[in-house]
Amino acid sequence: MQPEADNSVAMTEATSTSRRKFLQQIGYISVGFPFLTSCITEPDPVIAARVDYEGGLPGSLRGAKTVNAWLQVLEDGRIRVLSGKVELGQGIRTAIRQVAAEELDMELDMVEVHLAETGLTPDEGYTAGSGSVPNSAMSVRYAAATARQKLLNLASAKFNTTEDDLLLHNGTVKAKRSHQSLSFAEILEGTQIDMEVVTPVKIKSKAEHKYVGKAVPRTDIEKMVRGEQVYVQDLRFPGMVHARVVRPSGYKAQLAKVDESGLATAIPGVIKTVVNGSFIGVIAEKEYQAVKAEQYLREHAEWEDNTSLPEQKELYNHIRSIAEAPKNIRNDGDIDSAFKSSQTLKATYRKPYLKHASMGPACAVAMYDGDVLHIWSHSQGIYPMRNGIAAMLGMEVDDIHIIGIPGAGCYGHSTADDASADAALLALELPGKHVRVQWSRTDEQTWEPYGSAMIMKVEASLDASGNISAWKSDVWTDSHSCRPNGDAGTLLDARYINDPVQMKSRGYLGGGHRNADPYYSTPNMQVNAFFFDGPLRVSSLRSLGAYTTIFSIESFMDELAEKAGKDPLVFRIAHLEDERAIAVLQKIKELTSGITVSEDEGIGYAFSRYKNTAAYAAVAAKVKVDKATSKVQVKKMWAAVDVGEVINVDGLTNQIEGGMIQAASWTIMEEVTFNEKEITSTDWHSYPIFRFGDIPEVEVAIIDRPDEPAEGGGEVSMPPSGAAIANAVYRASGERVYELPVRVGKV
């Protein structure tokens, strides 16, 4: 393909000729000089008002306290912002760019954001729990505001003038009276701002925001649509080799023997086979060669498998049988006396194991240069994962360098960390080469850490006025976070290599009873948790236990409202004291007020406040139930959401919509299946999720409260969505939903 011709000379000549002909024709040219200098110079930008922020600092900022931990001034005048969070599709890169540009009075294209690289970005733990905005973005806000004040202070000394005479805008500081100006880089003279961020810090008045609160589009969406290199699965390096891992036949299988003697003859291009305990990996020149080599080794491996899983139909009885003694989580008032004096209702709800079901199976690239092990990973916590891999390999953490790359994956603890451990083990066996490990769909569906199966039993009483006088929640749950950190046993490979390591602890058990205590005003309340160590591998699934607890609570609230003879929304509002909670319910009522339903349709409602301390969401769902087949179709969903101050309207809306759709898929069709030896839901046929034709219409209303703290929206719409659908099914069919998923034969 020939390069385009340079037309600049021809264009210049044509322009000059036209100008000469024009002057010859008119014989003279008139030149005017304006008297007002404002006509030939741009006016100075208006200086936005600043206010003192004296509140608490985010946890991330308490860990990385100095400005230069969060931003760097580049020589070309731009700002590079550093964040330890990873991009999961939540748009955190865009939100961070918005707050940094806002506080430094810069154009958006003057700010770049570098995410998740050990040794460079702050250690912000995991990208989880809707914490990216309240932790990382807010840390950047206060660091940028501190940097602005420091730049003004330094410039005033250089210009020998007061700060009131200075104008900071788009990478420069100008003295208004003398018209002197310096770039940020010139002011700092090759240094960075290493001062600590402390309160009070002067931040821009929210009434004068230019970017924050607006719908700023993500720049990576276009690359995704065009199929450009965005994800870790797309990474390619010169001379890169490809690898696969042969997984055991079951959770407790151990390798008896593997015959690799004929592999090199059968599969050309094989570079190396690595056998480490029950870990089998193979490295080849090309990807398909690695695939074929993995198949060969699987067929020539023998395992001793002691895996014994319960019958699936007995899962919930099994959970009860292995649960520990109950742990009391909350105990307000006198629950026993309240139940004795009032009529009580009881119900039990069940949720199966659920998959993350990543759209792209896990992938990682690693390269050992002889001194440092470099890993490219879509892990959601690069620093904790580095600790886990270092413990597994017996290496110093500083000898491991991890670069976070987005994955075509999911929210929650996926298999990204396990694929990274695979790549690390194999790269150490082939120094100097980039080793790419790609999981298969079967590997992904079989070995990922699922969201725990759960049971929730609820009991409540109504007084003579139809108000709730007592509430009791009993929750049966496994752990909801076994993410890697210093515990090598959280990594799959560590359990199968020589000298295998099992997990030292049960992980984060508290996620199981999240939101089990209703946000409603109840004088007597008790919450008990029955923890169990279940048969399947589990960890963090989006919203942790709140999806199950809110499904249970909000389904039961509809039953209580019906028993009290009250409208379900009116009943909820009557038990709320928080005006922001009431506002989202009133908004959802407004959104659905004109909706009509046919005989086989229904609208259901649900509400929750995330963690009972953060963002608010009310959700409504309209469903259609085919009573002949019991098939349930979710036709439309609405959400009214309050996350406090909104950073990016577009990004938040996307989060809420995605959360509703994913929760709808969980509610209608998703369930992990297994037999006594292995997982049987290993593909999209045996583990169906929503396809495009299943996705309902969605509508989101956001209540912006710029004077309230900014909260994350990644998980707020998940918990009430399942309950709203279940309540709509009851309205459409007359039958309550007590066990998920809702599907043919259960309604």
C-alpha cells in the first residue's frame, strides 16, 4: 500500500496564487488595528471557587500518603495519574481522569491514567466491593488538589508575587500582572511533589465542576468494537511461546503417572513438559500445538481420585448437616417475647452455586529474565496476588513484577490469579521467553471459584397495626472471599505441586451474612450465621452474600405486605426512616406508575442499601409467565439509584444496567451442576446464561447528590434485582419463588 501524497506544498501554492490575484484585482489591502487588547488575546479562564475539605481520607490514601504516589508531572506538560485499581469494565480510568482534570484545571486529554503495576502504582489491594470510586478516585481528587496548592505556592516564590495573582490552567501557572508563565514541569525543575496529603485540602466547589457529574465516554469502548488489542488475551510478544496445563480429574485427584515419551513424536513444536507433583504443564512453539499436547498428556495421565461430592439433589440437606454451630451476628431487643405475643410468618430460601462465567477464559503471560519474574495478568489484586505467588514459589516479592491488563472476564475472584500462577511456574522453567497460558472453556467452568450455595430462613411477626414487630434471619453460607494474598493455598496450583499447600484460613466469612439484617426499622431483630466448608471451591462473586440475603428479605417483605393488606411499596416505605432510601422507592414507583400488565404478567419490587452503609437501589421488574410451560421471561427492569455524588453518569448507568442483567440471568437460569466426582456444567449448554434475546429492556434513574460522599455502583443493583423478579413472578403466576433459579418445573 502506497503512502498518501503530501499535499501541503500544492495547497500552499494554490493559496498564495489566489491571494496575489486577489490583491491585483482590488489594488489595495486594508489593515485595521483594534484598540482593545482583549480582541487579539484570549481572556484568562475564570478561576473556580475552592472549599476546604476537612473530612476523612480514603483508605487507599492512608496507605500511600504522598502526592507523588498518585500523580506525576510529565515533561510535556501532561499529568500521569497512578492507581492500583484495575479496569474491569467499570470505567475507573475515565472516572479518575475526570477528578484529576477537575482539581488541576486541565483538559481531559492532558491527563493519562496508569493502572495497576507493582512497584509503580499504589498498593490498593483488590478492585472489589464497589470501592474504586470512593477509594481510588477520591484519593486522586485529594492528591491532585494538594498538588495544585503546592504548585501555586512554588510559583508564587518564583514570580515573587502572591498566590492571588496566579492563574493555574492546563499545565501552566501564569502571573496575571506580569504575564509571566511557567509549566508545571518548569516549576518543579525535574522533581515531583512528595508532600503528604493532609486535611484540610482545598478542592473545587462542586457547583463549578466541568467534568465531574457529566457523561464522559470511555475511550476503550471503540477499541473493543474494532477488535483492537485491549485484553490480556490479545497480548503478543516477539518469540512468545504457548502453554497449556493438564488439570486433575477432580478436586482431590493426585497424579499417579504420566507417560510423555511419545509426545515429541506425536506433536511437533513441543518445547518442554513440566511435571511438578500433580501439576502438568506443556510449552510449545504455537498455540494449537500446545492444545494438542495438552490433549495428548491428558490421555496418557493416570490419577488417583478420592473426590467425593454429595448428590446434587441433597445439596441443601448436606449444607445443613456440615454447618458449624450458629454465630450470632446481631441481637436487638427481645426476639423471643416479640414472637410469642404476635402472629409470625416463616419462609426458607435457597440459592445454588453460581459461576462467574467469564466471557473470555483466563489467560496470563509470564517471562523470567534471570532476575525478575514479570507477569501480565487480569488479576483484580496485583499486589495480593504477587504475595501469593511469591509464597508459592519461595521468592522475594520484589523479584516479581506484575502488570495489570484488562481481561475479557468478569467481576469477582475469577481464575485470573490461577492462570498467572500457571504462567509463573512455566516461565521459570524456560527463562528469557514470554510464556502465554490460555485456559479452555472447560477449565474455566470446572475450576473457577464459585459463588457459594446458600440457605436463608426468615421469620417475622406483625403487630395489630400491620407493622413488623420482630425479625429473625438464619443464614447458611460458605466463605465469600478466598482471594490470593500471602496464603499460597488460595492459588489452585499450590494445592497440586510438590509439597502442596492448602489454605491457611477460611477467607472472608462476613460476606455471607452481608445485608442479612434488614435495613428496615424493626424493634426486635436477630441474625445468626451457620458457616460451612462446602464441597465446591468458592470465593468472591459479585455482591457476595447480599444477592441471596436481599432475595430472601425482599421476597419475604412482599409476603408480609400481603399479610398486612398493604401495597408492597407503601409497606416498605412505612418501615424506613432514611429519606434517601424512601426517595429511591418513590422514584421507582414513579417510573412504573403508568405501566400496564396482561393476565400472565406481573411487576415486582425490591430495595436494598448496599452493605447497609453505602449506595441505595430500588428495582422493579416486569415478567411474563407462560403457565403452560412455566417459562419466565423478564420483559423490562427499572432501577432508581442513589450513589451520592455521581462522577460519571454514563459509567454509572452502564454499571447499574449490567448488574440488573447479570442478576436476572442468575435468577432465571444459572446453576452449577455436579455428580459425585466432578463438575458437569462445563460449557454454555450445560451452564446457560442470558443470550441477547433474553436480555430485558432496562431503564435507570440516578438521583445525584453532589454534597454526599461518592459511593461505587458496581454491585448496588445486583441484590434487589433477583427479588424484584421473584416478586413479579408471584404477581404473574400466583406462586412464590423460594428456590433459585426460576425455571421450567419450579414455578
